[in-house]
Amino acid sequence: MNRVPIFGTSSIRPLKTNYILMKNVITYSSTLPPDLFGKVNEYAEKLKIPKNKLIESALNLYFERLRKAEYVLSFRKAKNDPEISVMAEEGLEDFIKMLEE
């Protein structure tokens, strides 16, 4: 089993390194534009981490941002849905009644 570092996400430098045991790893090939690959090399050297771990961390951050964007979009859609507005108002009325009791 490989030990894989998991890095904190609130800073460029890893805040803390935790290790998890990786049972399954998939090997793949991909292409990157030369300038992007240069940045991967540069930051992997700066952070003293392997390139694949840098790419893994970047993808995890990207997917987290996508998930948050989907969440925001769902609220924007719900805001314009009359049925959702009615349900929210009814729920608020019930909540106020519960507080008054």
C-alpha cells in the first residue's frame, strides 16, 4: 500500500500532512500544454511534493469549487420558483408559531 499525503487547502504551503493508505491507484497518461506543465514543475519543486500529488490536490480543490457553484446555482433557481417560495413561507410561519408557544 502507498502512503499518500493529504494537504490543507487554506494556503499554498501545506498546513499539515496526514497520511492515508491508498489501496487502489489508477495509472493514466495525459497531455498538458508546456506552460501549464512548467507551472506544475515549478510549484511541485517549491512545495517539495511530487507532481502527481500537486495535480491531485488541485483537482480536489477544483471539484470542491464546482460542488459549491452547483449549490449556489440550485439556490438561485429555487429563489425564482413560486412553489419553493410558498413552502419556505409556510415553514417560516410554522417556525414562528413554535417559537411563540
